[in-house]
Amino acid sequence: MLSSIFKLKNLLYIFQQEEYEISFFLQWVRQNKNWHDLEKKKKLRWTLKAYLIFTLALLLFIIPLIICFVYLISSPNLWIRALGIVDAFLLFILFWLKPYYYLVAAALLIKPIDILTKEFLILRAKQKLKKHPELKIIGITGSYGKTSVKEFLNTILGTKYRVLKTPDNINTPLGVSALIQRRDLSQYDVFIVEMGAYQKGDIKKVCDLVGPEYGILTGINESHLERFGSVATTIKTKFELIESLPPSGKAFVNGDDFNVKENYLKFGKAKKELYSKKLANNIQGGANGMEFEMILQKEKLSLTTKALGEHNITNIIAGILTAEELGLNLAEIKKGVRKIQAVKHRLEPIFNPNGVIIIDDSYNGNPAGVKAALEVLKLFKEHRKIFITPGLVEMGGAKKQVHITIGEQLAKVCDLVILIKNSNFDYFIEGLSRGGWNVDLKNYQEEEKLRVFEDSESAHKALNSLLKKGDVVLFQNDWTDNYS
């Protein structure tokens, strides 16, 4: 009985990681039979919703069990008492073998209350925003790059305006509503809202809440393809931001991204402007940052930044053009770009006293990001280049080809690749082989440039014996416990 309660708690943790999406939770249950010790990288957050689901799940087991025992003790009818014994036994078996059913049932029971509560909180936030019509609101979305663009834009605009931005990965209607309620909006001139999505309509909901006047679309690829179902659906979903802009508004869309460039004229009535790395000249990149030039307002602007990777020039230019639209002069823009730092956990360099350079890219979970990370690794020409990754998640039908391609890229750039043995492993091996490494599923242990570990924890523990002074180690993506 007690072990079943622990199972229930462990499964609730996974349910929470899946954002209480029943279909994805049940899919996880079908694919994973070990429900013990699941809280490794994170812990269950005992929110009000988590408490309600857990308590209600227990009550759904305990109350029918009590009824069975009442019939067992009080009924003079032998058949009814026998039925009570059978029912109690079946309840125990169900709770022991399939405790996740109780969590799903509890979630379904509180769903009406959950929906009403969310709608009430969102309505309050919307009403509060309406009291501040002077606030300039910028929406940012995309399959990749949106957090970097948000942080870069915040830094540039901060040279002139008081800026409020959504923190970390707060990008849902409820998260944005909570932020609005906590802040005194009269203290800000600009509100930058990052917008995330797992399904069609998600971005429209955030737009309906905040009513952006400006929008930035950073790029569209196979990220979360497992949830979206197709790239076509992803395209329609991401362009919900552009369609939500008023005709008087303006959209900045990534001209370096094929899916954006091919589709941007089909959506919305607002003015649109392509931003691109092609607008930059004389790009000079190194381990300490980049320099480039750009023609702006018919003047040549020389710019420097500590951000790594040429892909970030595209992200910075998105910020520059948006800042120009909002009235910043060239001196303010130049100052803002100079102040830009690497975004935390996104190609963030960490220079250790022992001479080992860490590049933390643990929040990168998309193919474009991996390609960009390898371009950054190439900058460290005189160093041994090490890449640690479990691979990408939610790639859907593109999973095999995506990881074969990454494997080929790794083989051409890296001196040592450290893989985590999971559902992507076979595809990585095939890619490394295609990239020229003498490796296959039978002899990968013999390849000196490859190390394979059962989990991330084992890989990290082994690093002390693998690393030496001058190494550059790039940590790419960090799976949450609901992926395997």
C-alpha cells in the first residue's frame, strides 16, 4: 500500500513534467514500466494543482475501499459480503498495478475548476493591461532563438526605455498573467513577451491576452514535431503572432530561415520586415565574442558583442531593427549591443581556473541550435573539442534523420563525443559512421573518440578523468526526467 503511494507521487512528478497533458502522460507510462526513483534532475513541485490531484487520486481509491468494507462488515447477505471482498481486492490490484489511472481521473475531475480559475486569472491580467495603453508590447515566438532575441532586445532597449520582459521560460497565458499581476505596469515603457506553443492556438491565446503591437518570428523547424504533428502545423501556429498584430503594427521575421521566408507574406496584415545575417558585414568571430558592421540610417555602424556564434548576429539584428522602430538612435543601439552578454544556458562560456572551458548549451533542444553550437566549437581551433549530448526530444517522424545528421556533423568537428545511451543512440552511431568514424553498434566501445554512458549523471562523474587543461567542453541539451 505504502509503495503504491510512492508510485503515485513519482507518476505525479512525470505528469507535472508533461504539463498535465493526459495523452503525453499515458504515452510515457506505456513506454516506461519503472515508476520508482523518477525525481533525479528535478523534484515534484507541490503546487495547489499537484496537491489537489494527489489528494483526489488517493480519495478515489480510499472512498470506494471504505464502501466495500462497510458492506463487508454490515451486510447480512453472504453474496453482498463476498462481492465486497472481491471489489476490495480488485481495487487494491488496480491501485498497485495502474495507479496512473487515479491521477488521470483526478485531473479530469478538477479540469472544469482548473479551466475556470485560469480564465479568471487571465481576464484579470487582461483588464489590468488595458489600463496602460501607452505600454509598447512586443511578442516573440519561434521554434528556436526566441529567448536569445528576447534577452538581446531587452539589453538594447534598456539604454532608452524601462523594459519588462517575461523571465526564464515563462511563455504561457497563465505564466504571463501571473507576471502582469505581480508588477506595477506604470513603471515600464516596453513589455517583451516570449510566446511558447505545443499545439495550434497556444500563441493566439497569449496574443489575445497581451495584444502585441510588434512581433518577432525567429525561425521554424522540427522542434516539438511530436506534439505539432507536422511542420505545416508548426508554421501556422508560429505565424499566429503575426496574424494577431494590428494593421498599424509591424513584424520582424527571420529571412535566414527557410520556413519563415517562404511563408511570411501569407499571414497577417501588419507591415513586415525581413532581418538577416546578410545585413552584417566584416564579421569577425572568436572565443571572446564578435565584431561586425551594419548600415543603419545610411550610416556604417561598427558593433561588438560578447555573444558567441554567427547565428547570434541574426538574433542581434532582430533586436537592432526592432529598437530602431521604437525610436532608439545609433549611439543607443551601439551601446546596447556592446552590453549584450551570452544568455544563460545558451552557448554560455564558462572559463574555469583549471584551464577547461565549458560552453553551457543545456537549454538548446533543436537542430538549428546544434548546428550553431558546432560552429561555435570550431572557433576554438587550438583546443580539444568535446561534445556531450543525449540528443533532441519531440522530433516525431524526423527523429532518425535529425540525429543521423547531427552524428555526421559531430564526426567532422569533434575530437571526443560523449553520448548518453537512450532512444537516439543508434541514430547517432549511424551518423558518426557516415561522418567517417570507424564505428558501428557492435564496436563503438573500441572508438577512442567516443564515450558512451547509461545516464547523464554517470557521464558528468567521469569527466574529471577525461578532461585535461585546454579542453573545450560543450554541454548540449539536458533532458528532463520524462524523456528516455
